[in-house]
Amino acid sequence: MAGEAAQHGVDLVPVVVLLAAAVVSVPLFRRVGLDSVLGYLAAGLAIGPFGLGLFSDPAAIINVAELGVVMFLFIIGLEMQPSRLWSLRGEILGLGALQVGCCGLLLTGVGMLLGYSAPVAFVFGMGFVLTSTAIVFQLLNERGELSTPKGQRIVSILLLEDLAIVPLLAFVAFIAPGAADTGTQSRWLSVAIALGSVAGLVLVGRFLLNPLFRVLARAGAREVMTAAALLVVLGSALAMQLGGLSMAMGAFLAGVLLSESSFRHQLEADIEPFRGILLGLFFLGVGMSLDLDVIARNVGLVAVAVRRSWWSRGSASTLSRAC
């Protein structure tokens, strides 16, 4: 059936299946009081290679759908004026560093207790520390908690975790086997390129973006403004990717730089439809990637790791409140 459809044009069967899975699962999960993210994950699992087998390559879907995460972070950035972000500097550098540091040490210790070497345990531990920004932001957004004090603390931690990627990658490069052969100069060059990418994006956003949108607004072509909004989001994400950083971080910075622009609401309206569809597709792709056989074979290790990760996060939160 799919082959016959493809012969007459675009094969719409996968698109229809993805849309149907989202339309059916998300309302059902919301009706019973669960978050839409769980609905997307369950739907992806049902139609993926470990469910009904309607899709065999979840990675291809995730690679495209990651643009939804990028656009979501851009919209979050539009709501974070530089003055507001500056007011959170204490929580970002204090609470965020406390979270990453304490949880990293605790989980590294757990890894060593499980018999791994210190470098392997460190990478293992830091992997658990870095939270999924897309999932947490989506949950906060659905619950209306992004602007609450609790939500702002969580946002601060997530921002610090994204910023921590640069030093963590540099440190992993130093402790990796054969690191001495790669040369210290090349590693420091990678760090410099990353920092230069951030500086370049800030300069472009500060001095060029607002004049660009003013010129396009005078042209009176709405579709060109939409194209320009997508260009800003994807261009900033590409700049960060080329610098070895997170694409989502680039989009977030671009959003912050445009948060005080008179075109902020129009940009948000232009990006929102793309963001919603692609972000849902991203969660569907993640659900497709869940291998229940692997989880079943390692259920004990998974349970211990999840419990230890939850306990370490709770300990870090307690320390932060004490400070």
C-alpha cells in the first residue's frame, strides 16, 4: 500500500500514522491526568520497531525533530529578557553549579562502587546529571510553572547544565585514552572556537537582528518575516553546532537577544506552529527508540541507577536550600 502511494507522489502513510498516534495518545494521557510527554513517548513506543514495527529508523525522525527542541528553546529565550536573566545569575552560578557538582560527585562514586574506573565512572555520572532540557521545559510549560520561583530555579539549573557542556567536553578530552597524542593545543583551540561562537552570536544579535527585522517589516511581506524568523533560529543553532556546542543553546541565546525587540510577539507567533509539531515528533522518536528487551535484561541496573540519580538530585536540592 505504501509502495503504491509512493508511486503516485509523496508517501503520506508515515505522516498520517505519526499524526494519528499523537492525536489519539496525547488527549488520552491528558484525560487521566498525565503529561503529554508521556503520551508521545507511549505512542512512539507503540508504533516503533519495538512495538508494531511501523517505523524501523527512529534516529532519522529524531534528527529532523530536534529542530522542534531548538525552536522551543528560542521561544523560551524570547520570554527571558537580559535583565531577567541577569537577575538569575546567582541561582545559575550558585544553585546550578551546586546541582551539577554534587550530583556529579555522588554518581561518580556510585559508578566506582559498581566497579568502573574513575574516568569511566565520571563520564557515566555526568551523563546522568545532564537533564533533558526539552522534556523538563515542556513539563514546566504545560503546568504553567515556568514563571514561578520553583520554575525559575529549575530553569537556572538547566541553563548551567547546558553551559557546563563546554568544560565537561574539554575535561573528557583530557582524560580520554590517547589524549596525549592529540595535543593540548588542539583541545584548547576547540574551547576557543566554542567561546568565539558564543561571542559572535551575541554581537550579531545585539547589533544586526533588530535592524534586519525593521527592514523586512517595511517590505510588508509576512511570509518573508516568517522565513527570517526561521533563519534566525536555525542560523544561531548552526553557529553553535559548528562551534561544538548545543544547537538549543544557540537558539536560546538568539531568543534572549530578541526578547526586548518590538518584533518579539510576531516572532513567537511565526515559530510556534513549527515548534509544536516538531517537538511532538521529537518525543515520538524518543519513544520509538526505547528498547524494552534491553531494559528487561538490565532491569536491576536501571532501577538502581534511576534510584541513585533521584537520590543524588534530592541531596543536591537539600544542600541548596540549606545554603
